[in-house]
Amino acid sequence: MADPVSKIRIDKWLWQARFFKTRGLSAKAISAGVRVNGLNVSKPAFNVGPGDVLTFSQARQVRVIKVVALGERRGPAPEAQQLYEDLDPPQPKSEDDVPPVQRLEGNSRPTKRDRRKLDLDRGRALE
């Protein structure tokens, strides 16, 4: 028989590796723009194989992924994580990124007067 398949469609691979919920969403992301080894790709039928580096955006984040293996099916998450190596792991959020939570005394529910003050403060912050 012939040599086993060493390449797979990029939309199918991204779907099998669980970066996108459906192949349709995967194809839409590819049409928006994906780089494979620095080459801009806009067609979901582009073939990728082990060793290729993919750069694409996913949920306001740019992902840089190296294809390690080709999947046979869309399996569970631990199986999908073995298909790639994350070259740029997401950075943990620092405490500065999260706004502080204001705690109110009492039953933690603001009174009407407190609510008006909060709304005024928020309006001033926008100006």
C-alpha cells in the first residue's frame, strides 16, 4: 500500500485539535487569515503536517502552535493536546488587569442612594 497520509487539511486539523468547535468556525478563521510557516493562507484546503508552525487568532488572542502529530479523529481534550506544542503559552493575568471589587457594608446590597453615587462615579470615569 501507499505511504500513510502525512498531511491533512488545516481546517480539519484545527477542529481535531479542539481550537474551534466546528469545522465551519475553523474555516471561517482561516479565511480571516492564518500563517503557516510564515506564509499567509486563506484557504481551508491547505495541507499541514508535523513540524509546521501555525499562527492564528482565537478569541482576541494570537496563538502560535507547532503541529506535532496528525489526528485520526476529534477525541477528548487530553488526546487533542498531544497533537500540538504551544510555542507561546498564554500569560497569566496579573492583579493589575482585574479591577478591584467594591464591597459594601451590610447585606452587600447598595441602597438607592448608594446606587445613584455609583452611577455618577461611573459616568465621570467615562468622561
